[in-house]
Amino acid sequence: MNNSMQQNDIQILKLTGDCSVQNATEVLQLFSQALETAQSLALDLSEVEKSDISLMQIICAAHQSFAAREKCIRLSGLPSEPVMETWKSGGFGQVCLFGREECLFKEVGVNG
């Protein structure tokens, strides 16, 4: 599920496999740990095989939490197809609390 590493001052959180509601508690814990330990987080979603709205909600909440603490979170590379499909079908780019210009997925051209 997770392969976390440190590169310079950036912590990399790589989620893999099933990141759907069945594993939401574990995914949430990974983000909570990263929020406590990282000043800057690069999120790698390239190997997520299963995604649903729960993952998108956790990512959006993490983005809000990092911003509230004046910390940085960004995507590292392109998310997997399941993640991109969930993002699009869930309409998250259209309801992002940060607006389309600040949405994490804007970097990869996915914004609703």
C-alpha cells in the first residue's frame, strides 16, 4: 500500500494497490503521519490499482490540512488511470475548495 521515502526536504508518499474504501483507514493514517513529519509531501499515485471516492476525499482533506499548516503537498508524476477516472467521475475538480487554479490535479490536467 505504501512506500514512503525522504528525498532532500521532500517526503515522498507512494500509494500502491487497492486504495479504495476497504483500505481507507490505512490510507488516512499514512496521510496523518505525513502531515506530522513532512514539511513538503510529494504524492505518487502512479501504482494505485483500485480507487474510489474515499481516496479522493482523503486527498482533498490532506490538501486542506497541509495548507492550513502552511505545508506543501503536490502530485509526483501522473496518477494511475483508476485514480484519474475516479477524480473525473466524482466531479472533484469542479468542487475543489481551493478552486481550479489550486487543485492538486490541475498539474496533471485533470480538473473536472
